[in-house]
Amino acid sequence: MEESTSKEKVLKRIRKALINKSAEPAPNVDFESPIYAKNPDTLEINFAQNFTETGGKFVFCLDYNECLDNLLYLAKENTWDKLFCLEEPLKELLDIGNLAHTENLEEVNACITTCEFLIAQTGGVVVSSKLASGRATPFLFPVHLVVAFTSQLVEETKDAFKNLKLKFPTQLPSMLSIICGPGRTMAIDTMPLQVGIGSTEIYVFLIDDLIAE
């Protein structure tokens, strides 16, 4: 009996609310923002899944030491005796591991670079002409190794654009490209996916910023 009475009270409140509802019940609803708060951890998982689905090879690293260990292991397995490298922080990392590097294009078939951002939704790697490696390096070698950080992960392509505008407030880089997997690149100025452009193998070594710090 009590249960029936309680249920009737609830139904009466619902009916009353429907009868007296305003013409604009929620005037300040934000339809643009996501319904759920984004969990940063899911960006890593989504990127890894989407990147590997396109043929990329993903290596998660807890810190610089683990990144170097993985680099040395893969270099030995794949006989990468020397890597093409133009970026000073990466040169320092390779020097620590006694992994030879060069700026001579003709001596090697693998390069190592950083990137601007990683796009979780597509598994894309954003590179630009503002990187020390320049606009051409990622596309000159059969093997491209990318060292990135969890802080560079973004949800969608539009988020990468927003962050690029913050990073380069006065002028965007003259070249922006999204590497969508081995031999699959999209130049921002032309937009269509270009198949057959870029490295036939691409690795992303993702270092966890929080632990690395």
C-alpha cells in the first residue's frame, strides 16, 4: 500500500511538471561541449588502436630510459646501424645509448624525428616545417621513427589545429601534414589523403610525460 502511495506521489509530481513546463525549459544549455568529461588515459588507447590499424607500430614508454631501451632493441633487430637525425634532444638521447646518427641522407635508410601532435581519433601524426627535422625528413626514408609525448595527444583533428594556433600565434608553419600510417599522408593545404607518400614503416614511441618528469 505504501509502495503504491509513493509511486502515485512521484507520478503526480511528473504530471505537474509536464503541465507547468515553460516554453524554454533550458535556455542556457551548451550543445557544443562534450557530454562526458574526457579521460586523458583513453587518448593513449584510442591513438594506439587507430594507429596500429593503419599499419603503424606503437611502443609505449614509461620514460626516456625505456624509450632508449626499445630503440636499441629495435635497431639491433632491424640492423639500423645509423639513424638520420637533425634534432638536438634526439641526438643526445642516441648518444647516451651509443646509437650512431648522421645528417647525411645517403648513409642510412631510417630517420628519427619528433612531431607536433598525435590525433587519437584517427591515429594520425602531425608534422610541420617548423620542426628541426624540416618538412621533408619524414618522407625521405623507408623507416620513420617518431618520439612523442602523452601531452601531445589530442582527441580530434580540429583540436590539433587549435593547439597549433596557440603554439604559433603569429604565423602557422608553411607546411603541415598528417601521417595516417605507412605511405599514407595528408597535406593540410591539399587535404586529400595521398597514398604512396612517406615511409613504408612508421613507429611511434610514446613517452608518458607525467612519469618522465
